[in-house]
Amino acid sequence: MRLKISLLKEPKHILLILINLIVISLLLLCVLCLLNMVTHQELVSCVGWTTAEELYSCSDDHQIVKWNLLTGETSQIVKLPDDIYPIDLHWFPKSLGIKKQTQAEIFVLTSSDGKFHLISKLGRVEKSVDAHSGAVLAGRWNYEGTALVTVGEDGQIKIWSKTGMLRSTLAHQGTPVYSVAWGPDSEKVLYTAGKQLIIKPLQPNAKILQWKAHDGIILKVDWNSVNDLILSAGEDCKYKVWDSYGRPLYSSQPHEHPITSVAWAPDGELFAVGSFHTLRLCDKTGWSYALEKPNTGSIFNIAWSIDGTQIAGACGNGHVVFAHVVEQRWEWKNFQVTLTKRRTMQVRNVLNDAVDLLEFRDRVIKASLNYAHLVVSTSLQCYVFSTKNWNTPLIFDLKEGTVSLILQAERHFLLVDGGGIYLYSYEGRFLSSPKFPGMRTDILNAQTVSLSNDTIAIKDKADEKIIFLFEASTGKPMGDGKFLSYKNEVLEIALDQKGLTNDRKIAFIDKNRDLYITSVKRFGKEEQIIKLGTMVHTLAWSDTCNILCGLQDTRFTVWYYPNTVYVDRDILPKTLYERDASEFSKNPHIVSFVGNQVTIRRADGSLVHISISPYPAILHEYVSSSKWEDAVRLCRFVKEQTMWACLAAMAVANQDMTTAEIAYAAIGEIDKVQYINSIKNLPSKESKMAHILMFSGNIQEAEIVLLQAGLVYQAIQININLYNWERALELAVKYKTHVDTVLAYRQKFLETFGKQETNKRYLQYAEGLQIDWEKIKAKIEMEITKERERSSGSQPTKSTGLKH
């Protein structure tokens, strides 16, 4: 991404200078335009966008000026009294809850006379409120527009209603408070206190978080609602990135001058930094995309447009600087797409170096390239290109132009905007729009939403322990309308991409950085949420098969068959691939996992590509097609333990015990080979299935299979073998059979260990009962004979398969 500079001296010369800019752009590789239309005569203190093409600016010359970027025109909205010097401006949020559109057409303007002013879009001062002793240095609406916070030179932080009525004085500092920001949930306020940053909840007795953030006075802060990260900038000439617990994530090198402004892009992927003659574009992790040196003086305030494509800056020399983000890149396999201009993309096929230019009617806002399709959102329309044909895109109109997120799956893609979540097929057909109570689309990102061919998963912001699951085709809640609930807060979620709906898995990372996996169809059963790893910072599923990779502490780990945890957890370590990840430096992030190539972005912004073995993906393909002989042949060719371990788990999951026996023998699991052999000799299909389930640890399901088949003794026996004495006696009493068998085995067990019976139920049923082993053995033999005869006399029934 780049920024490009131009200086327009007079409005009448705009066309000529734009022509020159096109030439300059080839040299500078950036998109930034500086409009100097001689509209402000003094320092510009603050700016704010109303739409993606309209901006308001305030200056020490007491003017409020409206800028129209489409026409290049400026107009004075209002001339403030000479004793009012504006300091900060913030527009009322365009919330979905606003019934009257006119309510959203106001902004708060703070000034040096200790007041804040509510001003309409037409320039009428609706209300002026005496707020602080000394200048009001900053004012911010919360995300719902229900409250306003102001801070001032008097060190006070005050909360106001949206009509300007004082609600409370949140805090009183001994030093001026230069900047303030709301937390994502509008329940906390972040403000400066000299070199300190303080997060104070609105609740009276809640715990306050405070830490030393800079070596000089902190001038600006911003808190993003999507990524929950904090920006700070100060007189120590540094800008820093923090998480919401006050832990440092990034600290810049000292600049030549104090950092006077910072601002997050709406989607939380980028932020901008302003200083004296300096404008910098940065990634959310802190590293810099572009650095420009426009002739602006100090940039005191930065505002992002609603769609996140443009920046405006308030400059100390009376200018307003405008910047447009371009040269974003998207890559997939052999295709590279670059946004070269606001309305132009370049597609390059690296195999044959063929280049295609894509022209759009409106400005490009968001794009995504995956699964052989490029999805582009402009301010009015959505374009869907196939990588096989770049000339004839499918185009449809958008309900709202501010698309904040695009996610793709093999069969469809998902758009998120301010109005909702919408799922479309690649043919442009609308499929569904999932909803849940309290849904806020403005805070959703790629870590909190996941899409597969049949499922949509969304993390709830109100209760971060909950993940909502929806059917992709209908948008209705999965199953009986329940949701996946976990004991800890969830940070990141990801659905696997291949396989059947009943086998769909979701992986997630909780706040302790532990990685868990569970079945989408089994949510609600906490015992089915199984830990895969610890200290996992980022994860991704392969787009071609259900292989999971993650950066785990100092290791890069690949789970070739994560489903192993449901089949045979003992061999899970043998199905992993691990390598040292220290070369990726601190806080790396997995960008994509396409085929057998993983792309990782390091903390300094550089991309590193890792190729993993292609053989596990081929093994997945053979197993999904039930080509077991080919799978065995592949493992014999590769001669790797990980391949054999994966095949063993896959075979058990699919009830192919012959292949499982071969695979377990290859990895030296002799005890399991013997158990598999014993399963083969069982007389009935139901018994075999039950013991396969037991092999995978699904005791309850094994018991259900046997009871449904009428094999009560076998169900009792598996509980005896597992020393589950309470359940064994419970079944015997319930079905009025083999009570003496259970008592006999219990007595034998106690005698072996020299123990006395203490269980009241066993003592109750043992009274007056003589144990006759000959009789018991005869009954057992009769049960086995009966099962064998029934199995040989009955027609084979179709296997229902296993569910894990």
C-alpha cells in the first residue's frame, strides 16, 4: 500500500494538476492528494467525514468548511464567534438504532472557551454547554450514540447524554487530559494522564487499569472496536500499539518530532500516524506500509472515511490533507491482484505474465481473492470475477455501500456491512442473512466470523464465551437453535472447509491462547470440546483438505488429521508436523493456507512462505474416496510415521479395521493391533461397531448401540471390563438379567485386591445370593451362541457409520 502527494494551489487548476499527478504517480508509487484551496487562513484543528465524499474541517480562523471531493468544491458552513477556537470534532455515529435520520446529522465541537457545541450539518448551533474550566480538549460519542465524553484542561472526564445533559464526572486528574476514546462495548473510557494511560469503566466501583505508556506527555489515543487494540502517541516522538489489558504489542522508533495524531481505520486493519510534515500508513501490528513527507506543518487530527479508503488530516499550516489508500495486493495461487488506482485493478498471472486491467464505475472499498474467484465491493455494487474469465464479471447492487468484510468459501461468499450479514453464491444469488439478538456487524472481522460450505460461525461480542452457528443455505440457527458455549472467552474461530456437514469441525483459540476443536453438530456437550494445543497465537485451515496449522509458542505446528482426538488421542502427537518458528520473530500471523503452502506475515511486515508435505493432502483425498488400497500404497511409498498414524486414525473413523490394523502395525502399536484382531472375531456387526466406538473412547455410544440391538449382556460386560461397576449393576437390574454375573465379577475383583465390599447397592443384591461360576459361564456361553446365531441368520443391514 502507498500514499501519493499532490498540491493544488487554486480550485480552477484542479484538472491540470490531476493530469500531472498521473505522471508523478509512476515515480512516487503512492496516492495522496493535498488540497490547498485557500479556504482556511489559520491552523486547522480538526476534521470529520459525513460521507465517503464529504468532509467538514474547523480552523483557528473560526470557519467550519465543507469539502466535496467529487466536485472539488469547498463552502463555508458557519463562521464561529471570534472568541471560539475549535479544538476537536466528532460526528454523531450513524447507528442502526437511530429512527430519525436528522438525529445523526449533528456533530460535537469542543472549543477553547470551556464549552462544547452541538452543531447541525447545516451549520446551526443547536446547543452550547459550559463543560470545563479551561479548554475542552476532546469530545467523543460512544458507538451507540447514547452518551458523550469530554475531557479538558481542568483534568476532568465528564459523561453527557446525547442532548448535552451532564450524567457524571467520571474522574478528576491533576493534569490536562489531551485525548479520550470509548471502549468497544461503550462501557469503558480510555484517557491520557501525562505519561500514563488509564482505562476506567463507567461502573462506580469497577477496577481501573493504569500504566505508564510513554516517556513524554501523551497527546492522542484511539481504541478500535473491531480488533480491540489501542493506539497512543506522545511527545516522546513514538507511537505505540497496546491490547485492551495494557500489554505492549508494538513501539515505534523515535521520530524527529512529536506524534500529534493517530487514528484507526474503521475495520481495524490499518491506522494512520501524523506528525510535523509526516504522514504514515501502518498495519494494525505496527509496521509501516508507507511514509510520506507532505508540506503540512504538524498534522493535529486524522479522520478516516466511513468506508476506510481515505484519510483526511488537519494541518498546522492551514491545509487539509487528503489521502487515498491504493496498491493493496491480494494473492491466490498464480494470480496477483493490485489496486493501482481508486477504480482500477491490475491482475497478473505469474505463470505466463499475462496482465488484465479491471475498471470499476465506483471506488473500490473491499476485495477478496480465493477459491478461483475475485470478489470486489465498490461503494454501490459487488463484482464477482472468475479466474478463468476476467472480462465478464457478475455484478449486483449492494443494499449498503460500506462493506467491511468479505469471506469466501468454495461454494459461496459472505458480505458484512453496517446493515447485516449477507451470503451470496458466486452466481450472484442471495442465499441467506443470519441474525441473532444484539448482533453488531460493525465489530465483526475475519477472526470472529468463519464460513464453510454449509456453516456460518459468528462469535458473540456481548458474551465472548458464545459462538453462534448457522446453516449457510437458510441462515437459520444450527440444530435446535442452541449455540456453542465455552467456559472462557473466545478470541479467534475457524471452520474446516472440506467433508460432510455431520463431520464439520470448528477450531477456536480462547483468551489463555489454548487451541480447542469441537464438532459443529455436537455443540453444547462440553466434554466434546477437546484441547489441541497451548500458546497458539494464530491458526488456519487448508482450503483443499481438513489440515490445520498454527503458530504455537516458538513452533510452527501442522495437525495433519485433527479428528484424531476423537478417534485415538494417544497417537495425536504422531500425526503432527512441527518446526522451529523463531525465524518468524515476535507475533507472526498466518495470512493464508492454500494447498500445501502456508503464508506467514512477520512482525516487520515481510511475508514468509512455508511448504509442507503434499502427501497428507493426497491421503485425505484417497480416504474421502474410500481408496484404502491406494492410501496404504502411498504410506508404504512415503515411509513416514505421520502418514501411517493419520491413516490409522482415518481408518478407525471410517470403520475400515483391516486398514487400521496395517497402519497400527506400521507405527508399532501392537496392543491396538491385538485389540483390532479381537474385534474382527466378534460374532455380530453390532458388537464390532460397539467395540470400535470403545476403541475411540465413546463408551456411552457403544453401550447405546448394544442396547438398541438387544445385546444387553454385551452392554453389561463392557462396563464390567471397564470396572464401571455402578453402571453394570444398574443395567442388570433394569433389564432383570445377569445380576449374578455382575456380582460374581465384582466379588472376584475385590478378592484380587484384598478388599471388602462397601457399596450399599452391591451389599443389598448380594444378600442370600450364592455365586455359581459354572452356571454363570453357561449363561455367558448361551448369550454368545445366541448372538452368533442371530448374526448368521439375519440379513446384513446397512452401516450407519460413526459420528465423532
